[in-house]
Amino acid sequence: MKDILSSKCRDPNEYIQSMARKMNVKFEKYWGEVNLLMGVAAVLDPRYKMTLIRFCYPKIYGDENAKTNIDRLSSVLNELYNDYVIEYNSSVMEQNSQCNAPESSSSIGSVSAANVQSGVDLYDSFVRSAETLQQPIKTELQIYLEENVLICEKGVEFNALGWWKANALKYRILSILAKDVLSTPITTVSSESTFSAGGRIIDPYRASLSPETVQMLVCGADWVRALHGLKRTSDVEDDIEEITLPMIP
């Protein structure tokens, strides 16, 4: 979208050029700053990882700011992962303490079979304690990023959350982080109010018009305004805002 807007801003047609510049202003309003949550979500998609970030950031933010934004995203991702490591280790230690805690018998002189740990339970406690104390040479995040991106066949639907579920044993901590990030609902209120004119043309009580009729109404209104040199209310408000903003101390 950024490339298309940039090319249309240099279009020989003055009307297309003017329209693209206005759209580019709206685009920069929402994408001028790095959205760290979307960046982390892109990295946690095995099809993209940091490869997509290194490909897109120079196109969106320019070569000069791309490296700074990439370093910032990497720093945030590592800090977030370290927080999950601390939380995971604390939960494992709590589980070990609960498993090793002595259980009181219900009656004196009788030994319950439930109070006797089996060999499987003892081995499980040993593995958990060993994993907690042992410091891995590489973190799960480093291993994940060093692996090649996942290449999917065209036309095949890919589920990132399903992939992390299938690889939860390999990435025990990172899979929890990916699940929390990728399941975050994305709000579309701002973008809808900016790019969608449907709500300003048809109210809920008059929503029986066909899509073709709505398209003709929208295009016809734009053509009439362009013919008579009129502006929409939102355009006038934007012009007023641009004039008054520099005057604010």
C-alpha cells in the first residue's frame, strides 16, 4: 500500500496525484510510527520472522530510520521474552514445591498409596528441577529466529496459532508468548472511521440499498463536489485543524 500511494503521488493525472497525497497523509498518521505489537506479531509468524521486518521497514520508514526501528523492535521482543521466562520458571518452581510437599495422612498408622510417589513422578520432578537450574546455551527465541522461515504452498491456508500449538514442546516458553500476542484482538474503529464512508452515507435505518446503488451515490457525490469546487465537511475540519494546530503553544 505504501508503494502504491508513493507511486500515485507522482501520477501524471493531477486529480489522482492530489487524491493520493491526501490518502498518504492519512496513511502516515497511522503508520508514521512503528506499531510494536504488530511488529512482534509478524516476527512470531514462522512464515515471516525478522525477514519480513528487514524487508518492509526500509520501504515504509526509509533506510535511515529502518535500522533504528529494527533494533528497537528486537529489544522489545527480547525484553518481553525474558519476562515470560521469569514467569515460567517461577511457575515451574511452584509446581515442584507442591509436588514435593509432604501430605498428611487421614488416619494414624495407615499409609495411603496416594502419598507414595511413583517412579514417573520422581522422574518428572527431577526433569523439572534440572531444566530450571540448567542454563541453555541458546534461548528459544534465538533458536526460533535462526531457523529458516516457513515456506507454504500457494493456496494452502496457514494457521499460526495451530503451528505454535504443534510446536509447543519444542518452544515451551515462546509458544506461550506467541499464543498471547497472536490471539490479541485487533480493533478497527479508527481505520474504519477514516477509510470507510458507508456509515456517513447510510444510517442503520436505511440500509436496504444495493452495493451498486451505494457506489453510484458515493461516486456521484464526489463528481458533483469536484465539478463545483466544493469540499466535504471532514475536509474542511482537517483544513481548520491544520491551520489552528501551529498556533497552540
